[in-house]
Amino acid sequence: MSDFKTFDLSPLTLQCGITLPKAHLAYQTYGQLNADKSNLVLYPTSYGAQHTDIEWLIGPGRILDPERFFVVIPNQLGNGLSTSPSSMEGPFAQGRSPRFSHWDNIHAQERLLREVFGVTKIPLGYGWSMGGQQLLHWGAIFPDRIERICATCTSARTSPHNQIFLQSLRETLTTDPAWRGNHFAEFPVQGLRAFSRIYASWAMSQAFYRAEAWREAGFTSLEDYLVRAWEGNYMRRDPLNLLSMIDTWYNSDISNNEIYNGDLDKALGAIEAKAIILPSTTDLYFTVADSEIETAKLPNAELRLIDSIWGHRAGNPEFTPDDEAVLRGAVEDLMAS
């Protein structure tokens, strides 16, 4: 893929204490930055995604219209385009990649925005799932640097139930015969196929499958959907990168740093940004109940529900115009505030 730019981070000292002599952040931009830099939208990537997977909502009449906004998508560390296990050299190759955190992601993004675009305050952050996690980290770690947050199907701290889901994915993938304790001897076809089926069951709701809603996305049978949409998605990714991003998600916690020392309530209370948090009513791992608890502790936030049978994917509604309208309305309300 060549449709992106890279920002050199070298050398990069990670939160885990390892220094990478060479590191970079891959990113893409859409639209034009205006003179006062008031139209920038930071749009981080979600699990397993690269910028091309989430750019569908950037376009005329879409949630992020490039005629109005200047959208920056930074690819998170570990996703295959930014510095990742699949591209690391020397002592960090073959399963020795250090753990990336959202602390690392947002500090890399802060440098990108400041050094490349001269932006020191973000007018709007928009993100789904792990993208939303990164924005909540922004709000806690740089509270005076981000003005508005629109976060869908996400969390400030990964819940214990969500962590068990992630453990099941890791354990499934690493039971492939090719696993060698810290790397794969060959591409883990068997493990990735099982991984994809587990993911498909959790990401979509029971009502989604009962209604055969996959037909709305152009699939002709359930098996067609599972093979093309889920196996097809993850079979194109490097398995070590998938494991790396699981680690980042599993350990996501806006208070896990030297500023808050694990005090989540303090970290949530420090977020100054005007925020709208949008859980899906049928999300099985970023639940409404968990979002209610966290949002109540944000000083300037509102909880809005996405009433949808599309489960976690309601927060990334490529095939559901009604869900997209909910998210578009949230962005409009934030920008009018």
C-alpha cells in the first residue's frame, strides 16, 4: 500500500521502557486544513484496521465531509503500516516486539499533529472501538489539547469481561500448530479461521443473526458472510500484528500512567472535552452499562444510545444508514457547541 504518508518517530521510547532506534507513524489526510486550524478531525484506527478500512465515512454528505473537515487518520502502532511486529528488525523481530500502549499511540499522534501540521489543539476527535479508546486517552493525558470527543462503542478502561473475550482470541490463535511460543513458523490458517468465527459471534448481536441482517451488506448466505466478511478480513493481516493489537486493547486504561497511577475516577474527571459517548444497545463487549458508569464520571459528557441490532458494528455503520444518522447527529451537535 502506498496511499499513505509516514512520520519519523526515531528514536521512540515506549511506555514499557523499551527504546526503538527506528519507528514511524503511518497516516493519511483528507480535505484541507483551514487557516485557523479549526476544522481538523483526529480519527484513529480501530482493531485490525488500517486507514483504508475506516475511510468510508469520509466523503460528501458522510459523517466527516472533507469539504468541511480536514481529517487525519493515524494508523495505530502494531496495525501493519505504522511500526509493527511484522516490520520490526534486529532484536525486535521474530516475536520480540515490545508491547505498544495507547500512551505510545497518542504521544506519537501529538508529535505528528504539532510537528507536521502545527496543530496544538484538536477541535474534534472521532473514533470507534480502539479508536475511541485513544481519544479518551487524549482527553485524560492532554486535557487542554482536545476540545470535543465523539466516541462510539468504546471504553476508558477495558472491562474484565472484555478482557476474557480478548484472551479467547489470543488463546485460539496461538493454538495453531504453527505457534512457537512467541512467533509463528508459518501462516496460521487454522488458527485465524477459528479466530474469525469467534470474533463474528461476539461482534454482532443475536438479533443480527436471527434477522439475517448480513443480507443487507450483500451476502447471500450465513457461510458466505462468515467466510468473506470475517475470515477474509483477518486472513489478510499478519498474525503477530493481531496479537500486538490485542495486547494494546487488553491493557487499555486511561489511568495507567504516571499522571493518574491507576485512579480511573481521577482520570475520567480530568477530561475537559465536550464529549458524546455512543454505545450500541446490542454491543456484547462494550456494554451500555459499562459506558453509563464511565460517562457519569466525565464532567462534560453525554451518553447517547445507538439502538441497533448490529452489535459492536453499529459504531462503524457502513451498511446501516439509520445508525450512521445517529453518529452524524452527534458530530453536528458537538460542532455546534
